[in-house]
Amino acid sequence: MRYLPLSEPDRQEMLKTIGVSAVDDLFKDVPRSVLLDKPVDLPATAGEMAVEQTIGALAGKNTGTSAVPSFLGVGAYRHHVPSAIDYLVQRGEFLTSYTPYQPEISQGTLQYLFEFQTQVALLTGMEVANASLYDGATAVAEAMLMASRITKRNKAILSGGLHPHYRDVAVNQAKFMDFQVTCADPDPLATEDLSALIDNETACVIVQNPGFFGQVRDLSALSEACHEAGALLVVAVAEVVSLGAIKSPGAMGADIVIGEGQSLGNGLSFGGPYLGLMACRQKFLRQMPGRLAGETVDVEGRRGWVLTLSTREQHIRREKATSNICTNSGLCALAFTMHLTMLGEAGFTRLAKLNHVAASKLADRLATIEGVELVNDTFFNEFTLRLPKAANEVVEALAEKGILGGVPVSRLHQGVGDLGNLLLVAATELNTDDQAEAFQTALKEVL
Amino acid sequence: MATVRFTKDHEWVSVEGDVATVGITEYAQNQLGDIVYVEVPEAGRAVDQGGEAAVVESVKAASEIYAPISGEVTEGNGSLEDDPSLVNSAAEGDGWFFKMTVGDASQLDDLMDETAYKAYVAELG
Amino acid sequence: MPTRTILGNRGLQIEEPLIFEQDTPGMSGCDLPEPEEATNRLGGLAREEAIGLPGLSEPQVVRHYTRLSQKNYAIDAGVYPLGSCTMKHNPRLNEKMARLPGLGDLHPMQPVSTVQGALELMDVLGHWLKTLTGMPAVALSPAAGAHGELCGLMAVRAALEDRGNARKVVLVPDSAHGTNPATATLCGYAVQSIPANARGRVDLDALKAALNDDVACFMLTNPNTCGLFEDEILEIADAVHDAGAFFYCDGANFNAIVGRVRPGDLGIDCMHINLHKTFSTPHGGGGPGSGPTVFSEALAPFVPVPYVVDTGDGFALVESPAQSDQKPFGRMKGFHGQFGVFVRALSYMLSMGSDGLRQASADAVLNANYIAAKLNDVLTQSFEGPCMHEVLFDDRFLKDTDVTTLDFAKAMIDDGVHPMTMYFPLVVHGALLMEPTETESKLGLDQFVELVRGLADRAQGDNEKYFKEAPRMTPRRRLDETAAARKPVLRWVPEAGG
């Protein structure tokens, strides 16, 4: 077996050194009744060719987004990742390294995390960011708990424009900590007014911008309403590229910003692994979960970096930790920071513009189809269409025609009656005019 | 004249009139190593004898500090926010953690005086 | 003669500035087309201020990250004997498989009819995990080990509440990894510690004394964090079940017994598995991991959404409790779990096969016992008897010196090896926990042993300075962690006026 370097002679010699006659002797503490005497009933070892055939066959049963025109969003976006990124991220010193607990031999990791933290703070308009969480949804739950620790209150208000997975993960976590959550109804028209729900027991209001249905809103008034009541405004960003075009949550008065970083550097990969982002105001730093890379000097006075403020974390604080998070999304954060560094300010803002243009033109095209109505007056690269029939049927019909044409709202919002005709459509810099035309033609045909 | 007493968890309390000042001992700061952060209680907080009152952090550890007597916190030491190293350099002086009212002066009798504390520390080896 | 170089570089080790210190305004490493005109629909909320991101060309970016990578230790470069981390070889075949078109480019919300192969892959992975553990149900969605622990405890709490028997306490050994008590708190439980006995195992009497009808769960790592198999585990399981509680196993050390012992046979009710440990998916400098959790019959109904179902007529994805005929406790993560990590893990499982995995655990245990046998005359092994895949030493061997476990570890670094886990578990003083894994050759182990023996010998001499000043040969020497914590600097800021 190619991954096992020991030969039989090696094993025999080692057993002799240890002073036992067989490896089974080393398992003497295992009760005999549970020690298996042969391999379990699963396939035997296979070489690379066989593994490639097996997994290739599974891949062959799927329709990838690079094979057909695809217009899917809802918190995961198909973007072009520059070629150099995938090579760099697979360098063994990045791919196969451990958490940087021995900083002297992990300066590569620590420096890129410091750069990543800076970039996330800049994008979100906040003062400090952590070194990543699992994904956007779990980041929302962490932010909710963080707001609770800061305000010493137990109630959260969740916007009807929040991604349903983000909502569900937060609601689930709240349930287990006897935390009270109020979820506003799904808000496709972006008309909700959450300020009426805030009282002096509210820890935070959690909104998403652009919202799940696509709208872009000014959160300044909501931010004031929160602060007047001593509550925090938590803003979720599901499409991080939007920060290249839209006013930052920090500029709108957010206290904590969380997000999904998948769009930069990380492929779709059927939903994971993704990249949770978190940033906050400096004064809340000690309540923020997750790892932090901090700058310092070594004994020779040279600048370097270390993991710091570890007393917030589980390995030191145990049951009083800010979170139980240990392993996070290091390599995904690396891909993100590499991609953003490659883009730079000029590239990133242009990328955002390309996305908005693609979506804006697509929306105009599709709205010309009889029976199709564009719901949004504002959006970034994703918008909602109201169709004359159930959106999930339309999506199936489109798939049969070789178009991955949007996601029905009903896939994520269960049992929601009149939302069943709503379709969420995204367009990015990768969608060409030909693809947009093919989508338009196919949609007309299936309606 | 201040009355100074010590707890088994290495807190000291110095009572002058009806104000008690609380901190950790030289021995404790030495055990903890470089202090990086102290979370002091806010004024107005009621604390019980033996109850958690503050948290002191070094790079690799966080330790609870317990109230030696019951009472109400009147002031947390603001200097510790900018300079937590005061706890290392002046644990039994400027590195105090918080001041509080004396709920029940008889609780001081539960604690060790300086001689008893010194003996206690000597036995810890 | 001057000893410092002009730029401070040392041969292949380059002093690389931050990206923010290499900004060329307007520069980009990507050539993106000029955007066309279209209706602006940003609602007047266009970003007005600059973000402040630096601009670099492609060659500069490639050079930046290449130079950074050269300052990192990695499995590809050398052994990582980190206890309970299982830093085994990360095959590149796994990377190739994860990137295949039809896997890497699947959107999570495509119609289920277009991703039948992906759902089948998840089903196959689940089957491997259930078969290897002897458990009937699995939740694939947890994103890492700690997340899997949370999944297990949430299922426990859901099951107890379903029974009308909510309880308030979780028992955890004092040798447990910090994630265990932290997870219990996230689940609304109070934590009580159970001491170890003189043999390094859970004190069964202390456990029995602590079990009562307010205990929801006992969380145990097996093999435990001292590298020992909990030989009274069957009695432990019985005691826990007799008290009406559930038995959680932290599967971080599964590499010691995979293919040889099934946790289901030990009476375990739920166990998380670290795909990035036992199943070779890369650590990536801190993730991503994946922590699927297997469940017993009693907890199976509470598996969270989403999960895959083989309907007999294709695969379905149950995405909400409303769609489920079970009692899922809710959702823990966006989308479906760490799919890219699933592909890598399955690629490894298929490569190793059932026989290979069984051989891997044997070699992992053999390697650990080999280094134990070759070191226990110069280091002080904490517990007698064979260890499992990791061996625990403590700092008694350093007691006549001024060298600490930390100093010893830093000296290992100068000899080109990442140190073992230090100061964990907390049950012995100055712990040194070594896990070589099965992917170390005998030659590699012999070199490792020679290094450690040499250092142990050097420590006994009057050589404190050598250890206190280590490491000397690394890109950075010891860093001031106190200053980093007292005055945290967590991001670059432009100089005043910049």
C-alpha cells in the first residue's frame, strides 16, 4: 500500500524492539469481545487508476456549472478564480501544514492570516476581523451569541431578508441555549420595518445586505434604532463581491459584520468547504470567537506574527470559551486572500461592476418575457423574478433543456404559499451574453 | 490602620474604614507569569464571598479571582486596562483589582492574616 | 566581518513585506474586461470611499505567496508528531478528485436531479463511516470535529427532551480536549469533571458516583488523550446507560482503532469523526476540516438536516424538518456539509480499502510503541503498558535541569522537526504527547528517536542556554506573545496621513 512505508521486515524488527511478538499484543487493552479479527465488509485497497474510475463515474452522473449556462446564487456564487491561485494554494507548505501554534515555523501562515484579517476589515468597514469561521450560516449564530455576551441580553431579531440557512442555524443554536429569537416573515419586497420590534431586552438585530431576495438597503436608520435601545446591529454579507460596489456595513453603522467568503478563491464544491467571515468594532474584540493573528517582534527585534488572545478560545477557557471552534477554514481563507490580492483595489471594484452589469442586463432581458416580473428595484448580482407558475417546476424544465436557471425560493423557504412563484436568479462575470440569451429563450419556452 | 487578610486562592483584601481593596498576591502573580489582561468588575456589582469577581489572563491561561468577602463593588482599577503589567510589578500595591464595600466585617475572620498566609505559601513549596 | 546580509535575507529565506507595503495604485494581477453600460440598480448606495486594498501584478503575487510558503513547516516536508492530530500524509490524488468537473463545480442548490452522483458520493461516504464504526446513522453536515461534538450533544438533548426527561449536566474527563466542555456549554449544559485514575484511564468509581438522573451525557475520548485504550469502556457504557444518560465518544483518536474496533460495539451512542485526521484530508494551516457524526439507534431519529436518502429510485436530499419523517433537531450549517472534504476522504478510503485501513491503524500503533520503547529510558513515560497510536511523556526527566517542555520543543525545531503536542493533556506535568502516524518510515522514526535522545542527553548536561535560546535557525526566533496579547495589533494600518 503506497501510503504505508513500513515493510514486513521493518515491522518484525520493530516488534522485537518493543518486546512483543505480534501487533495484536499491543491491543491487549481492548476487550476481546469487541476486537475484530478481520477487515470490515468494505472494498479492498485500490490503486490510483481504480479510484479515479470510481470517483470519475460519480462525477459523470452530475451536471456541473461549468458545462451548462448557470445562473445560481443563494449564498454560493460562480466566479472566475485566476489560474495561479489553485497552484499556490496547493503548495505543500500551505496545504499540508498545521495550525500555527509554533509560530517560528509558521510565519507563512501567520502573515497571510494577518493580511486576510486586514482585507476583511477593510471590505466590511470594520476595525478588526478574525481568521475565519466555518461559513456564513454558522458565523451568524456566532455573531448572535457574541452580541448576547456583549449586551448581556438574550433576544435576537432576525430579518425576513436573511438567507434561510443562516436563519435556521441561528434559530437552532438559540434553541439549545434558551435564547429567544424572533424571525420576521420572508421579505421579498424589502418592506419590513424591524425597528418596531426592538426593545431594551434585544441583544441584536441581524440583517443581510444585499438581502436574500437581492435588495440593497441603507441600514443607517436601523442602526440608530438599535443603538438607541442598547442593541447591536449585525449585518450578514452572503456575496462578498458586493462589497466592491456597495457602501460597507461599517459605514452604515454595523457593530458586527459576518459573511460568506466563498466567492473569492473558492469554488462551488457542492456547498462546502466555505469560509465564514467575521469583523467587529475594536471594543468588542475580546468577545469575538475564532483565531486571531497578531503582530509582535521576536528576540532579535524582527517583526513577526503569532496567534494571540487565545484565552478567548476553547483550548484555554474550556467551558467559558467564546466558542468551541478549533479547526476553522484556513486554506479557504488563504485562497480568498490570494484572489483578493491578485485583484487589488482596481480589479476588485471592476469585478463588482462586471457582476452588477451582468445581472442588470439579464434582469432586463428576462423581464421582457410575458408573465415574468422583476420584483426588485435594487440588487447587486442577484434578483427575484415572479413567474406565472410554480418556480420549482420551471427550474426542472429548464434543467432538462440544459440551463441551470436560478433557484426557486421554495427550495429554501418551506411552506410559504405565495412565494412559490418566486425565482432567485444570479449572474456573475462568468455569464456571457450567449448564455443569457439561451436562458431567455429556454425560459420563454417552458413558461 | 488597614486590616489585611489573605485567601487560599491567593487574593488579598485590605480594609480601611468601610472600603475594602482586593488584589492578588506576589506569589500569585509569579505563578501566573506575564499578565496580559484583567477583567475587573463594574461599579455597582454585588459579589458574594467566594463568588467570581474578576478574571486575570496570562498568555496561556485565564484564572478566576474570587471575592474574599461579600459586598458591592465601588470601583474597578482602570489603570489595569492600559497597563496589565502593574499586576506583575506591583501586585500588592498599584496592581489592585477592585474596591468594594464591606458587607459583613466578621467574614474577615474566615481569612488568613499575613503570618498564616506566609506559612501557607511556604507549605505549597 | 559583517554577519548580517544587506536585506536581512538568509539564502532561500526572504524577508517578505506585507502586501499593503507593496502597493502600486491602480495595479491588478487580473485583466478584466471593461464593463458595459447597464441600468444602475444599487439604490444610490454605491460605495464611495476607497476600500484600501493594495494593487500587485501577477508576478509579485506569485512571488509573495511562494516566499511565505517557504517559511512554513508541513507534512510534505517532515514529521509532525502532534498527539491527537493524526498528521498523516495528504495524498494529491484526493486533491485531483475534489477538483474534477462534475464535483468541484457543482452548485449546492442545483436541482437534485442534476446532482445524483454527488448525493450518491455522500451516501457511499456515509456507508463507509457507518460500517467502520458499526453505527446505523450518520450526520455529514458538521464542519469540523468541534462542530461534530456539538451535533452529538444536540442530538442527545433532543432525544432527552423527546423523552420528557431533560437533564442539565454533562460529564467530561479532566484529560478532555477543551472543545468538549466548550461544546457542552453551547448546548446549555453545565460541565462536571471526572478525574483520571493512576493508570491514566477514567476513574470508573468516580464516574459512577457522579452519574445520576441529572446527567445527560458522558463525553469520552477513546483511545484517550493519554494515548491509552479505555479498557473499562464496556463497564463505562453500562454505567452511563443504567443512569439513563447517553455516551458520547470524541473520535479524534479513531486512527488507533479504525478497522479493528467498532465504536458501536463499545456501547457508544454518538461519535464524531475528523476526516482531516483519520481520513487524510489536509489540515491546510487551520482547516477546512469535516466532522461527520455517527449515531446509535436511540439517537438516529434526531440526525440534523440535511441528509441524503436512497429512495430506491434515486437519491433525495431532506433539507428541512418539514420534509423529514424523522425528528431532526434542526440545521447546523449552510448547505450540505464539507463536500469537497468528503470527496477527498472517500478517495482516501477507496485507496486504502478495508484491509489498508486496518493495516494503517496497526502501523500507527506499532510506530508509537516503537518510539516509546526507544525513548522511555531517557524520557519519562507517564503510564505503563502499551500505548495506542500516541505516547505520553511528562517533564519528570527534566526535573534536575532548568529546561522546560517548551524549551525542549523549541530545540527540536532547530533540528528540523515540528515538536510534539506540549502541555496537553493537563493530567500530567509538562506533557509531551507524540503521535508519529503510520505514514512515517522506520528510517524516519529512527532519525526522530536519535534527535530526541540527543536532546534529552544535552538537557542533562549544563546546556540550558542552548535550549532557552532555541530556536536559532528558523525564519523567526521566539516571539513576544505577551506584547501581542497586551497590545493586540490585528491588522495593518496605514501610517498617519497615508
